[in-house]
Amino acid sequence: MAILQVRDIDDRLYDFLKRSAKLHNRSISQEVITIIQDYLSSMQSGSANATQEFIALTGGWKDEKSAEEIVADIRSARTGSTRFGGKNGIFD
């Protein structure tokens, strides 16, 4: 079995590992091994395509209008907007 030695670990991180190990009734070495195994196994089981996973989580845009109708609606909302008040030169 291989041996892994880690030097210059931050005191706060070491204290965190020590508390976590105690909480799980493990040695610090066992806790580090468990954390590494959990992290690496979660990376392998992840989706191969993050974009598709994101779309699945957020849902898609569903509209009965065609793309041309949507673009026309956006353009008419922009040109007919009274957001900036009357015609004063800057945003006209």
C-alpha cells in the first residue's frame, strides 16, 4: 500500500480534519482517504455534458410563437418604449 505524506498544511485545515475525523470516529489518515475517495468518485459519476445538465435543471424556453414573431415583439417593445420619457436626444 502506498504512503502519502503532506507537508505544510494550514493549522486551520488540520484542525478541521481533526474535528471531522473525531465526528466520524476515524483517524485523521482515514478521514483524509475518505474525503479524497468521495471527491474523486463524485467527479467520475458527473455528467459528461455540463450544458445539457444545466438545461435539464432549468428547463427550456417554450413559446408558441415563431422566432421571427418573438424578435418582432422585442423590437417593437424597444422602439415603442416610453422608458426614457419624451424625445430629448440621448436615447431617441
